[in-house]
Amino acid sequence: MLPALAACTGSAEDDVKSAAQEFLDDWSSGHPAAAAKATDDAEVTAALLQQTAEDLPDAVLKAKIGTVDVKDEQATVDWTATWDLVAAPPWTYEATLQLRKSGEDWRVVAEPALVHPELGEGQHLELARALPDRAPITDADGKPLFAPTEVVNVGVDPDKVTDLPALAAGLSAATGVAAEDIVAHVRAAPAGQFVPVITLRRPAFEKVRAQIFDLPGAVFPTETRLLVPSTGFGEALLGRIGAATAEVLEESEKEGTPWFTAGDQLGLSGLQRAFQSQLAGTPGFTVTVVSTDDSTGDEGRQIAAVEAIPGTPVQTPLVPAVQNAADAAVATQTLPTHVVVVRPGTGEILAVSSNEVADAGNALTGHFPPGSSMKVVTATALLSAGAVTPTTPVPCPATTTVEGREFKNAHDLALGTVPLTEAFAQSCNTTFIQAALELPDGALAEAAASYGIGAEWDLPVDIFGGSVPTDSTGTTKAADAIGQGQVLMSPAQLALVAAGVASGTPAPPVEVVGADASGAVPRGPRDEVLNSLRPLMRAVVTSGTASALADRGEVFGKTGTAEYGSKTPPDSHGWFMGYQLRGPAGDIAFAVLVEGGQSSSTAVAVTDAFLGALG
């Protein structure tokens, strides 16, 4: 008789387990109505599961059955519940299902405890998400660069508007946002929805408050955001924080950190985005049991908690005094302007600045012809080949012709025969074209590579490493020698070249202190080449095209006017790249670009303002 009894018991356990599994499978697969039918009170269970879905919105249940205990017509099934919560870590707990025999079937008992063992009649769950404070991005001294800052969201409440064109005109006059855009956005918005126009820091809002505060329909909700010290401060590198976009949320999901949701303040660009998970940390949560009827005064009994895990800081080599000086300098220009500052010998980026009218990203990733700034590289190639020395007499005619194409000097400059130093200081195109044509075809690219030009830097925020072709010939080779042709550069890469000349040890760029190297260390030109090149760059400042900087200490550099576009005559960018030794910020290297500046003099003026602001 014993074997028969064992078989019977096993069959009952299998039936109970099957009934419990069916219930849990239907529930966890998103079919609560089907799950409810597997209980002894489908209506009660359906309401319970619906309430749980509201308590844990969009959460996904994973259920794993454990031990089964059958006693006569009652059974207990232990199971493990794991809820994949939205924008929070999973919640796991041990639970129990009670089952009763009903005819030939086993049914789950409809009771609150089937959701959680501590849930009773008249109660439901309450989930509260806890976000940790975002860890700071810091400067070179470890001081946070972002701080809680009050902002005013200038916008429109459509229900309060009496004259939309007049309101739009008033807001536009004060904020610079196009009136037609304001009208279009308000008309497209659902009734009663706040329509944002612009977000201003409190001081900026106070400057226009009198113009807009009494406009019917204008509203001004305030909030606190993590912001840098001033608008645009290091934006291309640091990035910004704002309400999470769908793209950012998808990116976080792919990176295995699905803890965020719409409305969270996350990094939208720059280092803030590149180090999202490190800075944001991991949200926590609490689950409490509360009364369905709030009149009972039940304030909630906590049944689960996961502590939020704070993020960890990211340190940059940015120096606020240098950044502020760069910001003050670019603000002197109405054209798009950029300044990038690098520490010679280390490649540490000390400042990345662009003015309000510029695309800030161009400071790091812009692809621009460098114009005569390229003569630093061309001179490096000539000196490396032993073709010239600083005192070598070289011709500087007003024009030179290569394969039928005429090249000329700016302002019809003609110096006759002069030492190489003077030709460099006065930026004689014809001198460097004639000399470069005598070099092997790959010599210019080889000299460029010695400074790291052409490298694909492995960085959290991209930097365009520049491009110098290896196979240029004829007129293209001639144009490349003076930074036209097929040569392209970013302000950041030109600053790195200047840093390499200053230190003698070119280095990969450093955006984050302590990070892995961003690429192979450039080999650098030979010492004797650099010892000959530096006096050429010093002469540019003492007696050449950047003599306006002669009173700014030990400054070395090269100007550049880079033609672009199809106009006749073509438009030009203005460049200055160089370095200052033993200045107020120590040894620094930098590149300045004024997009469409027409002459290098605009970049020299910005450089002068930058060095002056440093002290």
C-alpha cells in the first residue's frame, strides 16, 4: 500500500504546483483576468491585481515556484517574486500562495497576501522612488563645477492669453526668441498646457522682468537646476543637464543602467552624458503598506527598502580662472568664436570656450582649414628635412605659380630675399609653398603626425584630431603647405600642436583626470627642430603678424587666415595658435578661431583679450 500512497501524494503536489504555476504565469505575462479565474473569487482577485498594477506602474513580475506542501484539500506554495520596476532596481521577496481543492481542481485563495505576505484586507502597496544627488564634475582642484541654481521658466498659459500676437511680440523683444515661433507653439499646444519660451537664470530674468511680467498670458514658474557658474562655461566639454530625452533613456538602457525615466535630470551632452551612470548613481525605493481608505489615518508601514547609491565625481583638468578669461575673450566678438587652452607637456585641457552665437561643439570637433597656422607644421617638415635653418635666405615674391595656378601673399606682400625667420613672422605664403614643393610628398603628413595630428583620440567627448593627406601633389600639395587644400583642423588639435612645440613632448588630450590615455603618445619632432622652430614663433609676436601681443609676456605663436566658400573673393576664418611661458596661469598653449573673421587680426585681438583677462 505504501507505494500507491506515495504516488497519490506526488500527483496531488503536481496538481497544486500546476495550478499555482498557471496562476503566476498568467499574472506575470500580463493577463490578470485569466489569473483571476484561477482563484476561488475571480472578482476580488481581479480588483486586487488591478490595484497592484496601479501601485507598481509598468512593473514586470517574474515568479519562481519553490516548495509545495499539501494537506488534505489545502495546500501552500512558496514562491519568489521579483518585480522589475521602472526606473529603479528590482524588488525581490519571498511569498506564499494558499490553494484549496474545489471539486477536481485546485484554486488559489483570493486574499491580499497572494501579492505580498504583509498585505492585508483594505490595504495596498505604495512605491516611492528615491533619487540620489548627482555626483559633481569638478575642476582641477576638485571643486564642483555645477551647483544648484534657481532658474525661471518664461512661458505661456494659453488659457490666460488675451492677444497672442502682442504677447509673442513682447516676449520676443525681451528674450530674442522669434515671435512667430512663440505663436506657432502656443497654437499647437493642447488647451491648458504650459508652453515654454526660454529658461533664464534669476539675474537674467530680473533684467527683463519689467518688460514681460505683466503681459497677459505670460507665466514664470521657477525651479532649481544644476548649472555651471555662467552660461556656456565649458559647455562643449562639460555638457549640460536637463530633463531626460528618449535618446538618453534608450542609451542608458543599452548601457545596462535602466534606472532612469522621463522627467529625471540627466546629462544631455558632454562629460555629463558620457559619465551618466557614474555621476547619476542608482536610485533606491521604498515600499509601504497603506490603507485603501485614507480616512483610517494609516500613514504606511514600510515593508521593503533599497537604498539609493550615490554616484562618484568626475574630475576634469579645467581651471576656472583660465576658463573665465577665455569666456571673457570670446564675448568680445560678435562672430562665432572659440578658445581652447591646453597644458603643455600633459595635454590637459584647461579651458574650452565658445561665445553665444557659436556652435560650441566646433571648439572640439570642428573641421576647419587652418590657413597659415599650418606653417608651424610646414616649418617642422622643412627643418626636419634639413632643407632650411632660421637664418637661411629664402625668396618671398608676391606670387608664385604651381601647375598654372597662381598663389599670392596677403596684401600683395613681397619681401624679396629674407631669412626664413622673417618670412615666417610675416606669413609669406610663396616662401613656404616653394620650399614645401621640394619635400617628399609624405613629409608634411609625417611632420603633422609627430604632433598627433590625424590621431583618432579615444575620449569621452570627441576631439577631431585633424587631417593632413599623405599623398598630395602639385597644387594640392602647395595649398596644404599653407593650410588650405585638403588640410583640416579643430581648435583643440591646434592647441595640442602648440602645446607640443612649447614642451617638446606632445601629449594626447586629457579631459578627465586619472583616465586612461586617449591614444598613443606622439613621438614629437627632434629637439634641434623645435629649438629652431620656437624662435620663428617668437618672431611672429615680436615683429610679425601678431605684434599686438608683444606686451603679453613670453608669447609664441602663428597667425592664420583660412579661405573657405565659393565667394569671390572668398570668406576667411581668423586663427591664432600659440603658447605663453611663465604667465599668470603658468605655461599654457592655446588656439583661437574666429569663424568668418576675414583676417587673423580678429583672432589676435581675442588672444590679446584672453591673455589680458588672465592678468
